[in-house]
Amino acid sequence: MSRFVQQQRFGGPEQLEVVERDAPDPGPGQVRVRVAAAGLNPVDWKIGQSQQLAHVFGVTLPGGFGNDFAGTIDALGDGVLDWAVGDRVFGGRRGAAVADHVVAEAASLTRTPDGLDDEVAGSLQIAARTADAAVGAVAPLPGETVVIGGAAGGVGVLATQLAVASGARVLATASESNHDFLRELGAEPVAYGEGLVERLRAAAPEGLAAAVDLHGTTTIDAALELGVAPQRISAIAAGADAPAGVRRIGGGDASVGALGRIAAALADGSVVLPIERSFPIERIREAVELQRGGHVRGKVVVSMR
Ligand SMILES: NC(=O)c1ccc[n+]([C@@H]2O[C@H](COP(=O)([O-])OP(=O)(O)OC[C@H]3O[C@@H](n4cnc5c(N)ncnc54)[C@H](OP(=O)(O)O)[C@@H]3O)[C@@H](O)[C@H]2O)c1
């Protein structure tokens, strides 16, 4: 038997149950992955509580939960030549990932490099592509100063390190408890909230060249007030509130090969992605509550071991 997390109806974590079923069989061009870890993203619980958003993402209930996963291939569908049973992989499958087994298109998977553990690999599909896209859209240059708004979350930790690696000076907004951590990543922390514009002006009297808003619109608004051109501002969580000209970005805008490059950097230790907490599948509701609280450093993961 194979466990998976099922959501019966729209609502919060109380709607999630661990149920058992037969392990699904892969169809042509698909593989089955024995999942070791599934990283959670805000979109998972947002879909779970909104029929409208679920419709946008093609999710219907009752159904599964989660998107990102990592594990080991344990069955191959017809016509799959590029993978073998036993290969370590990570990927994404909407509304299906928090489970002992996931069936996925073989071509959608990325090889997990040696040295990268499944909890981190299973946290990459959404966050790493989105971080790459959000930073890439504003292309920070050495000598420029860029602000990353919401720098301590799953996307933020990776975006901050990508921006630092570009050679730019990086101001990173977070609450006080994350400031030392962001300094370790090479960024200069700034508190978000009331007075952000004044703090950014004081931190960068030479001016800001670019901004990446990973939380809402407050970093966008501050950057515009400080004279940043809209086309050098990217946003992933502003939705329709994004001011005209700002680059609205999603994971689908990632550069070719971004996942593999970021996975390799995590494996060699040049990039880090902290796992704030890992929960066994039976404690899925607690895992989602923590993620939904909005103050996770790095990722929350569900373990299927
Ligand atoms: N468009 C897309 O394709 C796409 C892709 C991925 C994510 N998203 C969206 O982007 C957002 C971030 O995703 P994520 O995975 O990084 O989420 P996350 O891991 O849950 O983000 C948590 C972080 O948000 C920070 N935060 C909380 N309140 C904040 C505020 N007022 N200002 C700035 N930062 C604040 C927290 O920092 P402190 O703990 O320091 O307070 C925490 O580190 C979510 O809304 C998500 O739905 C969109």
C-alpha cells in the first residue's frame, strides 16, 4: 500500500487526511518515484482553500496535496529510455506530491546530484525556478545595489544568494530574527514595514538600481518612490496589484537549466537552503500550519521515510 495526503473539500489544513491506496502505475513516457521528501509552498495551501485558484491550476477535489518532491525512481512506463530504476530525481506534480509514490512525466524530472539530500532537492521545483526568474528579470550588475523584499523565505533565500553571486550589493528585507542569517549569505538586512523607504534611502544613499518583491507590493512601492525604473522591478506575489511596467514573474520564466545549476550549487555547498522543519507525513496538518504562518526561514518539508 501507498500513503498519500488527500484533501476532501476546500478549506484549511483540517481538510487534509493521510489515506492509503495502491501505488499508481506509470503510463507511457512516465516514471513512478518513491518519494522521500516533499517541500511545501504557499501555493499548496492557497489552492486548497480557494476553488477559484484551484481552477486556475487545474486542481479538482477530492484530490492530492503539494507539488514539489524528491525521491528514487521505482518503476518505468513504456518508452522511457533516459531514466533507470534507482535513479535519484526531483520534480513537481501539482496536487500529488505529498505521497509515498508520485507518477510524473519522465521528461519533467531533474537528476538529484550526489551530495544533495532529498529534503533540499524536494524543495526546489517551485522556489528555485522562481528565484532564478525573479532575479534574472532585473539582471543585477556588479556595482549596482538591489533590494530583495521577503528575503528569508523559500524563494527569498535562493534569490538573495543569486543576487549576491551577480556581484551586486544586496539589501534584503526580513524580520530581525533573520538578519544575522542574511548577513551570512552576503546580504545587508533591512527591516520591512513602516519606514522602509527611509531605511532603504539611508542604506543606499547612492540609490537603488533594481528591486525584487517576493512578498506583496511594499518593496515595489518603496523602490518606485526611490526612483527605480519599473522594468527593473520584479514581483512574484503582487498579482493584479503590481503597478504598470513592473515585471510580473513566475517559475515558468526561469532560464534554461536553472534547476540543474541551483541543485549543483546546493550540492557543492556554494548555495544553502535551510530546512526550517521536517514533519512525518502523518503530521501534514502541522506542517501546513507552519508554512501558512508566513515566517518560515527556507522551507518546510514533509518526509515520507
Ligand atoms: N508567481 C509565482 O510563480 C510564485 C512562485 C513561488 C512563490 N510565489 C509567492 O511568493 C511568495 C513567497 O513565496 P515563498 O515560497 O518564498 O514563501 P515563504 O517561504 O512562505 O515566505 C516566508 C517568508 O516571508 C517573509 N515575510 C513575511 N511577512 C513579510 C513582509 N511583510 N515583508 C517581507 N517579507 C515577509 C518571512 O520573513 P520573516 O520571517 O523574516 O518575517 C518569511 O521568511 C508567496 O506569496 C508565494 O505564494 C509566487
